[in-house]
Amino acid sequence: MKRVAATAAALAAMAGAAGADPPAPRRFAVGVELSAALGPDDHGFFNYTSYEDSTLRLARLSLTGEWHVADRVALLGEVRDENLGPPRVYALYARVRPWLDRAFDVQAGLIPPVFGAFARRRYGSDNPLIGYPLAYQYLTSIRSDAVPGTVRDLVVTRGAGWRVRYPFGWGNPDPEPGLPLVNALRWDTGVEVHLGTGPVEASLAVTQGTLANPRVHDDNGGKQLSGRVAWKPVVGLVLGVSGARGEYLSRDVESALPAENRDYNAQQAWGLDVEYSRDRWILRSEAIWSRWQTPMLDRSLGAVGLTAEARCKLRPGLYAAARVDHLGFAHVDGPAGPVTWDAPVWRVETGVGYVPVRHVLVKLAYQNNRRDGGHVPKQTLVTTQLVLWF
């Protein structure tokens, strides 16, 4: 974390020294968001996260800060506390605009993601429901600190992403949580450039980790390249396409593998997203395709995440929302015949949100989960959430 802060500060200092603009008044803004979700135990671990919490039983305090050091330079950060655990630095980066009259900026440090659309939303206030899309949260049976040695290792862990152990695997032998397609609960460390604010915008980033496993410190010597291009052809419509590729296995498991298998360890992903807003409606949809190379199986494991979301404003301060999700997996030749390498999942979530007073949001959501495997193949959950921000 010290390296992140040093990198961000150094970039800010260099940009400030290079600028020829007259000194500007220093501006500092602070934001606070408090959210608390209350619901029943998720015995099927459908909403389990990489932090080993359920998004439906989560209390979060978020403190954000933005300091405009100069006209060209800003320092931004966010600290979160979840379920009274140790505080975590969620974001810490410098944003530099070399030219004030051009829509171009550079960000360095613990930076916002560029892939997809959902990961950049605020958890409580900009999420009309309480749960996350499956592609951004659900834990698969892929790990970054261990690899399956045989197809049987995958088959026996189908639907058990919260506690993955490969009987004949390589690397860490202890049961640990798996990886989602995209981790929306962590930001990655690196450098990002952003161009445009009009009909076309583009972002490109080089980071330490991957979509599934963002990192503060590099753990394998590899880097991820990710990018997104967004097009706004008409008012209210946004179309986006994203791509990413990076090495996801840790150095420890790489060193345990045979030399000829160590370079086959990348995650590659593509994404499409669309948003349309008009009158009382906001419609959003995303599709994400991800492939993980598995060195000891000599093949890639594919997965696809699909989500469609609608929000309708019923009256001032009151809205209704719904989201449909699916997570599917490619087939492998298992001991008993072809089978998906992880258990497919479907989710439907509906809910309402009410703003009784300014900066206070109350949500009530109904969530139905189904899975083709695991010790709990289906589960229905009713959850409420209180969100305050200022």
C-alpha cells in the first residue's frame, strides 16, 4: 500500500511542477456512505464474496476524499469498513489532466476499473437492488493459488466456490474461496488513461492483478491489459465494449508446476454493456465472456455471465427494480460423461426503493437462486437495506 501512495503522490507532484497555470485555490471534498443489509443466512453461499461475507448481510461504512491539488491534479481515495472488520483502502490514486482544454486524463495508484459497467457503480446508492450481478460476485471453482490436476478435481467442486479444494491439485492444498469472473469488491493497482467525454469515450489500463483477482502488490510478475470503449449515439443510450487479459496464478503455484506448464496461466475476458434511460425508466444489460487457462489440464475453462436490469420510477422518491442473471460454464469430459466444469446458476431479484428524506434510501428485495449442483441447489431470500450518504 505504501508503494501505491508513493506512486500516486509522485505523479501528482510531477504534473503539478510541470504545469504553467497560476496557483488555484485548494479544494477538498469528503463523502460518507453508510449501508446496512439485513437478511437470512445464505446457506447456499449464492451471495458469498471474496472477502468471505454475504452481500445480503453486510454493513459497510465508506469514507471518500477528493483533494484538488491544482487545476490539473487531484488526489482521490476511499476507505471502507465492512461488518466491523479491519478498515481497507478501496481506492487511492492521482488523477492528472495534462491539458485543461482536452478530455484526457491519467490516473495512477489503486484505480477505478475500466472493464464493464457495473463495477464503477456505488454499492448502495447506485445499485437499485441489494445483491450483485452474478458475474461480478459469484465465486467459481477457479483459484489463483492452486490449480486442478485432473478434470475430476473440477467435477467434485461444482457449485462449491466458497470452499474450493482440489484433491489432486497443485499449489495450496487448503480449502479456500474461488474467483468470480470479475471482482467488483476490489480495485486494482496500476495506471489508467481516459479519453473523451462526448459521443465516444475510451479507457485503457495496465494493472498488477486481473479482473478476477485484483492486487495491490504483484504476486506473479505479470501485468493485465484492460480497456473499454463507450459510444453514445443518442441521448440516453450508452453502448460499451470491453476486453482484458492478464496472468491470474500466483508465483507460489507457478513455481510448483512443471517448467513446461508455467506459461499457460492467463485470464482473458470480453464484455458488452448497454444502458438506455428515458422518462421513468433505466434499462441496463451486460454480457461477459471469460476464459481461464489451466496449465495441468492443457485447456481453457470458459464461462459466460449475462445480466439484465430494469428500474422504473413509480412516483417521487419511490421506484421498483428487477434483475435477471445467469452464469454458464463450458463442458468438460468428466468421469461419467460431459458435464459443465462448474454448476450453472440462475438468479432473479426484484425489489422496491423508497427515499423518505434526502440522502436516505430504504430497499426491500426478493431474490430467488437456482443452481445445477452444490449442496443447496435453490434458495429464496428476502432482504432489506438502509443506505445513508452525504
